[in-house]
Amino acid sequence: MKITYKGDYALKALFQLALRYEGEGGVMSINEIAKLGDMPVNFLEQILLILRKGGFVKAKRGINGGFLLARHPREITVGEIVRFIEGPIEPISCVEGEHYKGCKDISSCIFRGVWKDVSDAISVVIDTLTFEELVLRHKEKSLSLKSMYEYSI
């Protein structure tokens, strides 16, 4: 599995929207999201349109318009986004399904089990990690850094 810039920016954009979800109506402009996530605006526009078509974000028109999450951050997992943007997470095609026909020795291949274990381990992490959890981790990290800074003064 390899995360492209498209996938990285999609995750970062959703994270910024998740941070804003509870307060200020959750709406952010593309420019705001791009600046906070260090992303190019033109590329981000394309990504947000894809995320909108996938039902992950909604667009709000008007003076205070922009984008917001379509669902609560606890209902969106990192795995869901990675698969939506990047496709399957399996490191090799034969792991995807039991009916793979691209290899003659699939039933005896010693490496297929290894790649299946790798795929399962990745799934455990990304399929249980929600954007709500990422927000909580961010807040804890911010508090930790703040208290560390205050302590050193």
C-alpha cells in the first residue's frame, strides 16, 4: 500500500474538517483548509469534489460557505478514506480474494500468507482509527506540548 499526495491531502482535509466539526458550524473554506494542511488549493478543490461525491463532505454555498463533514468524525475511518481514494490496501493482488486466477501456484505460495498478514495488520490499524480519535490525539499532543513549554519557562 502506498499513499499518494491525493490520499494524503484527502486525509489532511478531512482531519481539518474534523477539528472544526464541533465548533463554528464545522464549515471551512478551501483556502483555510489548504493553508492549515499545507496543500495546494487547486489540487485540494479536485479532492474535495471527489470526497463530496463519496459522501464524506458537504458543500455550503454563500458568504459563510465552504466545506464540512457529511458525517460525525466518529463515523469516518482512515481505512474508509484510504480505500476510497487509493483503492485496495493489499500489498499484492493475490491477497484481495480467494478466487484470484493470476497465479498458478497460489495455493502453495509461501509468500501469500505473509502478504495476507501484512494486509490484515494494516486493516486493524486503519479500519479502527476514526477521525474523532485523530482529533483527540491532536488535542492531547497539543496539551502535552503546551504544558512542556510552560514548564520550561
